[in-house]
Amino acid sequence: MAWTGVVIKPLGAARRRATGRRMSKSNLSLGAVWEETVAFLKAELSLVAPLSLLGFGLPMVALLLAVPADSAIDGKLQPGPWMIWMLPCGFVSMLGSLAVSALVLTPNISVKEAIAIAIRRIPAGLGLFALYFALQIVLSLPLWLAGLVEGQPGPISMLVYLASLAFVIWMFVRIMPIWAVVVVRRQSPLASVMQAFALTRFCYVRLLALRLVMLLAVVVTLVVLLIPIGAVARLVGMLAGNQDVGLVLSFVCMGGLVAAIVGTWTVYVALLYRRLEADSSGM
């Protein structure tokens, strides 16, 4: 009986701790995190802005300039050598995510110090990309097998595709704070993924809703702002006598808009990570 009591006691304590974490995360206020984000941006805009422009705006402008004018057929971009630019642009964007996260989560650092932290975490970031490509290969195998069974796209292929899509959505929601985890914790890429899973436990539905609201807000913002930006860019091109000037101007404005949106989102997720970490540690 003594042995049984020893086992039951820690099990009950573990269950109480898990219940406490579940209740704590159910009380997570995403609105409060947004208020912290606004306050942080007001106080540190002079630091966040250059990191966001370099890490998110510049890659977007470079990628837009790399796309040939005749690469779109029936409104769809066609594959070509220009896609090679996705690699350096993605790499710079990764550095931007790491640097902005470091700026938020490390007290009293400069832009230079944030970039230095991001550079030191490059191996972990590249490891995450390697895990992502491995996952894509694994997910493509069921689709390939379904195609072999059916001979052409059919119900089985559609079900496999939808299941894969649902899994990818679930995974990306669960690893939402991954760049913050990489910055704060010096561990392997796989350990970082597992830590992100642990932090987002019990709050998947709320984080999924956050993703959807963010996506809707971004779409509305782009629709509202890109129309006048395009009109002004065309007017500038006409006045300059060269439509390429207006085109480049529109690309620069698009880069600035992307920098503002992604930079704000990265700050928000870093502050969200701090809240999730505090809840997980019982603070």
C-alpha cells in the first residue's frame, strides 16, 4: 500500500499542474498582448523600423524586382530562374524574424546587438528549414501513393490532400512562437519545435482564430492601400515619362507595407511567447 501511495501522489500533483496550466492558458488575453505590442512599438519604433525594413521590406522589393514582367500567364506566375531569388530573400527574412524577436525579448539592446544575436542563431534557423523540407517530402509520399492507386486525381487523392493541409495548418499554429524560442533557448531545432508545441498546448483554437483574424486584417489592409499606391505610382511614372519609375516606386511602397505588417506581427508573437512562457512556468 505504501508503494501505491507513493505513485499516486506525484501523479495527482502532475495532474493538478497540468490542470493549472490549462486554466492559465484559457485565461490568456490576446487583446492584452496586442496592447503590449502597441506600447512596445511606440517606445521602440526607431529600433524595430530599421530591422523590419532590412529583414522584411528589402527581401520583398528584391523578389518583386527579380520577377520578369512576362512571367505571368493568365494571372499566374510561371516557374523560372527568378525563383532562385527566393533562397536569399527567405534567408534574410529569417534573420529579420530572429533579430526582431531578439530585440523584443532581450532588454536594452541595440539594432547591432539584435542582428548579432540573429547571426549566432543562424544554424538553428537553417535546421528548422531542413526539418520543414523533410516534412514536405514526408507529406508528399501519401499523395504520390494515392496517385499510383487511382491513376488520376480522385476522391482518395483529395482526402489525402485535405488531411495533409489540415496537418500543416495545425503544425504552423502550434509552432507560432518558434523564432522567439530559437532566440531565447540555445537548443537543437527539433528541441525548439518540441518546446513550441509545449508552449502552445491547450490554446490551439485561440491561436488558430488569431491566425485567421490576422490573415483577414492583412488582406483588408492590402486591398485598401495597394489601390491608391498603384494609382500614385502610375501617376509618378507618367510624370517621369518612364513607367518603370512608377513600377519601382510601387515595389518600394509594397516593401514598406510588408515590413510594417510582418514587423508588427513578429513583435506580437515575441510578446505572446513571453506570456506563454510565464504561464508554463507558473509565474
